[in-house]
Amino acid sequence: MPPGAEGWCGWDLNPENLCPDFETYTEAQKNAAMSMATMIVWANTGRQFGPCELTIRPCQTKEWAEQYRAFPVWWTSGEWGGPMPFLYAGQWRNCGCGSGCCCKPRCEISLDGPVASIEEVVVHGEVVPPTDYRVDVAFGGYHLVRTAGGCWPVCQDFNQDADGADAFSVKYTRGRPVPGSVIYATELLACEMGKAIVNAPCALPARLSSLTRQGVTADFVATQSELDIAIFPTGINEVDMIIRAVNPSRRTRPPAVLSPDLPGAYDRMTIIGGP
């Protein structure tokens, strides 16, 4: 299964380090145990970890003068030939001489972050040297700033491949790296998942809440709602403590801010690959 097909990437597990019997399982049993464990921990830690590689083809619409646009915009008579309106913090402003609009690079594009690394940038079929750009975190987003060799293309031909003569593509890794403690917890859960798959004794709970032996009275968690409100989702103390530590408020997904004022609101971006 390709990276990101299930929503997560970058979770490299080695459960054999914690449970030697894991090596005796079949490949199908190993993959099933690791896939289930990763999905459970990834979801319960708020779906916030796991960088995925993807390729984007940006297309900036800054040449359409008839549109309302966010900063930066270009003035037809020259860079400083007249007023340059831009939208910032919900207010329209005018960027011109003496207006204080000098805290921004001359050439940049917005990237959907968080950005872990830039793998490759191709402009007009040529790979741009890594020394000719950098990544800035500012204005509520991630920006690929060109520092040498001209500016990024404003338009491109989407009928061409990503490495075409009139194309522009950026391959980068998006997401937050998985903490080592979360990897260890996932490996521990994968060990128990593997034991359950091969019908060996394991630490996974069987929804048993109480047991009286002589009179044989057993109480089980019967409804899904009771499971949903449980403080610890897996029943394995070591795994649940890590989940609680990195996701104390039990968020189901990373927080997001949506606003037309953000840098990516005015650029078209075609995403190829990734989750």
C-alpha cells in the first residue's frame, strides 16, 4: 500500500525489538498487526504525526487585475509605479512608498504545511539548486522563498508534465515527524496485536470489567458509547499514557485556521500524491 493511502506516513516500526516472537509471524500477520496498531495510535494522537511526500504544481493568479486579491499584487506600471492594495487582517491597505511594506521577500510561494523538508524544485524542466531557495515560516503559513536565479513562475501549462518546458513543480515532505516515544508505544501495541492475530495470550482487553469465579459472574462493556468515553482507548497502560501525554484534550484532528487573509487563499495549487 503506498504511503499516505490510509492517511499516515513516516511510521517506521520494528516490533521485533520489543517482542522477539514477532519475527516468527507471516508477512501478512506482521503487516496486519503493524497497520492496525499504527492506525489506532495515529488516530488517538490527533492525526498530527507522520510526514508524507507530495508534489505540488503552484499557479499564482497575481496577474488578474480585475480580481480582489490578497498581498502581494503587481502594479501594471512597475513595481513601485502606483498603489498596490492588499488584504491583511481583514482590512484593505495600500502598499507604496513609505507604507512600511518592506518585511516580505521579493519572490515566494505558499506551501501547505507543516513543511518537513524540500525534496526537489523543478522550473521549466530544470532542477533548481537548493542554495537558491529557503523555507520561511511567517504570515500564518510556510513560504518557499527564492533567493537567487530570478523569481518563481507566475503561470504554467498544466497540460504538460511536471518536468515540462513550461511547467513548475515542488516536491516536499509535509507533516510533523513522529516522536520516538510514540513509535515505541505503537511497536508495543503492534506486539499485542500480533499475539492476538496468532491466538497467543496478549494484553489486549476483552471488555471484561469484573469477574467472580465461584458464582461465575462476569460483567462486560456492552455498548460502544461506553468504549468511546473511556479515558484510555487501548487498555494497555504504557500505550495509553503516551497517547494521553501527546493528546491530553483527545483531539481527533490537528487544529486548522481558515481565512481568506492567509497566504494560500489566493493561489491555485494542484497536489499530486500524498494523503
